[in-house]
Amino acid sequence: DDDEEDDDDDDDDNNAGGCNDGNNNNDDGSNGGAGNNDDNNGNGSDGSGQRTRSGRTSRPAERLNPTTFSGKSYAQAVKAQQEIEQCHNMSKTDKVVYYDQTEASYCAMFINDLGNRETMTDGTNFAQQYLIHKGLKMFGDRGKAASMKELDQLDKRKCFEPIRVKDLSARERAKAQEALMFLCEKRDNTVKGRMVFNGKPTRQWLSKEDSASPTVSTEGLFITATIDAYEERDVLTADVPNAFIQTDVPPPKPGEDRITMKITGVLVDMLLELNPELYKDFVVYENGQKVLYVVVLKAIYGMLVASLLFYKKFRVDLEGVDFVFNDYDPCVANRMIRGKQQTVRFHVDDVMSSHVDPKVNDEFDKWLNKMYGGYGKVKCVRGKVHDYLGMILDFSETGIVIIDMRRFIRDMITGFPMVLGDKDVAETPAGDNLLKAGTGPLLDKEKREVFHSTTAKGLFVSKRGRPDILPTTSVLCTRVREPRESDWEKLVRLMKYLNNTKEDVVRLGVDDISFSHWFVDLSFAVHPDFKSHIGAVMPQGRGTTISISRKQKLNTRSSTVSEVVGVDDASVVHQDNQSAILLETNGRRSAGQRSRAINVRYFSITDHIEKGDVKVVYCNTDDMYGDYMTKPVQGEKFRKFKEFIMGRKPI
């Protein structure tokens, strides 16, 4: 109730008024005894209460209204709020939401579905994770059984070995991180346990190079998937189970510390129950709690180095069967089988393989299970449609791969705090004011967090299945630190556009894989700090395999110089600026007084042109598809360029 705080303040005033006259108050809130003048007749000037000797008015305290919860005392307010939270699991809020009959019916049905644990087929399921102590209280014996199962597999797979405290160096003991057990209930009502290494504190002594694992780039995935469609290859996707704990931790080099972990409390009791002979002699007490120190032998989940260790293992295994890794993408590898190329891409333990002969993928399936199926079968998916890295890759149409992000878009719209109906639509993702500086007051904390998260989601989807919103999300990304009200309005317009186009997908195809075309354009000094905005697309026949839309990193004095800088950013071949083409072709010979400040590195394109690697050609502005990525295009031009960028028409 939005009057709750005001009611509490009124109650405080009533109590204060009742104390000032030195008399006790009756239960009905009226003042007892003497002390009021006869001419006042015990009433305040407004007739709402009684006046005290000090001249203050004491108003009668209202009793609790069970319908509106108004007039309650502090104790009654707390009790009522607790009852609400207990019944509906709702937190206190100062916002009032009114429902009509239809909305109220939907809410009641939703609450009933949750109570009956019905699974929704069109929505997002969130599984709440609990640490071991809370999880055991929540799930009881099921929680203990799940924890025991997780510990049992770690013990049997020799993921760690116990060590005596006296055998640890001071640094190894200090670096020992606590083991955490998480419990959660899955959709089928079973409880799953997962023990992890608390790796967050280890960032203090682990560099990014020592802990970051490479993953397949989006560009690498799209280019190879387009080739898969062009050559009509058979495609296989696979998920390697328990990938990390199948990976050995390398022994420490001289002078290095071992990776240590300490298991505490109830987890120690469980390990003693599972394997008492192995662990009983290593248990110590610290601050009255059982502690078991272990040396980590396998890449346990939570370790910052776990994914990197698995990458190194998987790479060595692939190279052992004659795969050659790509020089530009460390997660793409190829080999020749039966005169044709087999391509493998992987993102940690998610693998994708392709070859024109399905039997090659049959053999690769067997190899994966032989190498990694010892702790659970490697599940391989075959066919034309694959759910891979949050995208649906559909090869059903000959020569075309469809990148489908519709499910993600629907979740974005559903999760946005503003309800978007069928009439809340926009024809374009942004208006002409997109690049202008934000105006109006700064957003409050809650709205700012929504702005940040929604913009991040928009960037994620725009780099994959919706390049048509990339110019808008790239600009909104520059406003997330201090978003203002006008920036919020721009985000709302983007969401209305997505609501209008939530069924759109991008279709990628290639006409000739022997060379590629780049289209580049630039909007000069359009940002509030007078930096330019670069836009570039790389189509291979249908749709844009790679799209670039970003703010340039340095200020320039002319659009010609900006486009030369843009060439370095995107390695472009198609341009609509003749002066920029002269600079790129002739290098310093075509640089005038205003262009002499250009750093020599931006003329690297000249070297490639002279070697015959790159050809720069003039492109008419009306056919410059890169223009779409530089500014909010409107009207017929927007519709024309979108048709090509989304792959509805061949370029």
C-alpha cells in the first residue's frame, strides 16, 4: 500500500500528542482526565481530534482496515507485511499495481500453475541454487543424496587426493580455497548437486593469460557455417559431458605451488562416510570445524584455469588425429578426409563438426565417445537443425543457413519492465536523434540497471541473429554509464521495434568462397565528443556474415581521413569516398596538408593493394550497404538495406 509510510508517521504523531498532556490515553485514542479547556470541548480546530494543554492536536488512531491495511500501528504493519510475504512471497514495495478482471484472472492462473509445479512450455525456467546448509534444509534427504552422489563421482574419478597439513607449505595452505556444494531442483523435481572450487579469490595471483580460454569467434562460426551450407555438408553438434573433470591438472613446475582446496563441515562427514579408509587420517579441526585439505588433480568446476586446461587437452587430441588449427581462430580446425575438408569448431565443451560425407561424422562421433565418453555418453545431434551456443542453426534450405534468435527476442520482450502489446510497435529501431547526446535527468538506480542489462542483451543478439539492430545497440552501449531519460526513450523504441519484428531471422548464403566483399561507410563527427561512427558489412552472397558498427577510437579532421582510419578498422574493399580511395591506393603521395597527421599504420592497406591482396573499388552511395551501420536510416532506404542485410535478397 502506497499510504503505508504516511500512516506510520501519523501514528507517531498521535503517540507524541498523547504524551505531551501528561495523561494516559484510552484505547479509543481519546485523552483521559482533565487538561482540556471547556471552550475547546475536547476537539481540535478541524474536528479531527482533541487539543492538549500545549495546544497540539491529538487525533484518534485508526484501527487496522483488513482491506486497505490503512490505519495500522507499526507492530500491526510489520505483522501484516510478514503475512503477505508468507502467503505470496512478495517483498515490500512502494508501488501500487491495479489489475482489471482479465489480468487478475491470468495472475491467479499463473500462481496456481506455480503451486502445482506445472512446467511452462513457452518461457524461461529459473532454477534456484542453494549452498549446502540451506539446500539440506530445503531438500532434506534428497539434498543429502544429491551431495553424496556428486562427492562419490569426484572421489572415484580421483579428482583430488588428501594431504596432511604438515606437508603443505605456508603459501599452499594460505592459497587453499574452500569447496562449495550447490544444490538445485531440476524441472523433473530431482535434486542435483555440484561441488565447485571457489576460484574467485585466485584472481589475485592468476593473470588473464593463465586463466582465459579461447572460444570460437562468432565470425568464425558464421563463415564456416555458411561454407557448410554452400557445400551441403552433413553437420554434427556434440556436448562433451564432465569435460573439466576429465582433464588432468599438470604437475607444478619447480618453485610453483600445488593447487589446494579445503573441504569443511558436513562435506567432510560425507566423504568419511563414502571412503573412510582414505580420508580419516587427514581430518583436522580449525575453529572447532572439521577440515580436510586436498591437492586438486583434475580441473574441477570453478577453477579459473579449468576451461584453459580442457582447451589444451582437446587441441592436443585433435592434432593427434591430423587436424590443423586455423591461424586466425584458435577454436577452428580442419583436416582432409577422403579428398574433402572436415571442419571442427568448439566453444569449451560444445563441439560442431561438418563434412560432405555423413560417415565421416559417424566416425567422429565414435572418436568423441572413445576419448571423452568414459564418464557419460557424448550426446551427438545430427540433422538439419541444431541448437548451438544459444542460437538455432537451420540448414533445411539448400545453400542457406538460418540464424534463428526468436526465442531470445521473445524472452527479451517478456523480461522488459514495460508491457509491450500488439500495438506497441516501431517501424525502425531508432529515430534520427539516436546519435545526439542524452538529455533529461539521469535514470534512477533501478531503471539504470534495466537499461544496462537490456542493452547488453541487445548487443548479444545483434552480433548474431539480428544485425539490423546493431547500429542502435552500439550507440546505446556508449550511454550505459550515465543514461538519461532520452536514452531510455531510445531503448523503448528499440524494444518496440523488436516487438514488431520478433519473428525475423537472418539468412546467410555464399556465391563464391574464393573471395569476399567488404562495404564500408562512415558518419563524420556525429558523436557528442565529435568522434565518427564507422560501419562495415561483409556479405558473401546473401546476408551479412560479419557486421561492424562502432564509434571510432580517435578524432579526425575530415571525413576522408576518417574513412582511411575505417579501412584499418575493417580491411574494406568497397567505398563511396573517392578521396579516401586515392589515399589508400597511393599512400603518402595523395596526402595533403590536412592528411599528413595520419599515422603510417593506416596506410597498410596500400601495401596490400600493391601486392594484389586487396582491390578497392568505388561504390555508389545508394548501394553502400555499410551506410546502414553508420546512422539510423529511415524510410525506403531502411527497408531496402534491411532486405539485403537480413539475407532476404542476394547482394
